[in-house]
Amino acid sequence: MIKVKKLFLCAGSESEGDSLAFEIKDILESRLKNHRFCDCRDSAEMANYLSNDIEVVIIDVVKGLKKTQLFEGADAFAKTHSVTTHDMDAGTVLKIFEAAAGRKYRIIGVPFGYEKAKAAKEVEKIISSLD
């Protein structure tokens, strides 16, 4: 049995360009066996995962980014002014949970419109640096 180190929430929607985190999930799962990846399509679903004790890292598509990058906490992520099609954006949900839990969540921001293989490679590199 493989012990899960971290849970990665691939956040997004089926809207054009916003599904990239879902699209790279299979690539990441095949390369990073000790990590668990889940699709997360709305804020209520995200809230369920954030309330667990396991370390959670969010992977989300962000308009305006030039390269994939790691954000340490909701405040840093909010500076991207990301536009979302979610009913409540990931940054707002994270701020609420960070305040309630007294901890920060990490967000891996992937540029909107990135090519799938390039996005997966850059996200994998960031994830490997978190171990």
C-alpha cells in the first residue's frame, strides 16, 4: 500500500482553458506515485478536502501568469486577480479556511492557455521541490 504524502486538488471547470489542471492530472499521477490527485470543480468540494488533516496543495489555472509558479497562501494567490467561473473563487475559499485553521495553503498557479505537456512538466518540478 502506498502512503499518500500530499493531496493535490486540481481546481477548475469545464470552461475553455479552465480545465487544464484536470487535463494534466493523469500525467502527474503516472509520474508521482506517492501523491494523490483529485478533481475539484466547486468551492463546496474544495471545502470538504481543506477540512482534513492531510496536507493539501491546490493546482489552478491563472490568467495573466507567464510561467507556472507556487504561491504560499491565499494572500499571495489573491494578488494574481484571477478570474474564475467557479461560484466562489479558490482564493476566497482558501482565505476562509486559512483563517479558521490557522495555516496557509499552497497553490500552484498554471498559466491560462499553456500547453498540456509543458504545464505537467512544470507542475511536476514544483511538486518535487515540496517533498
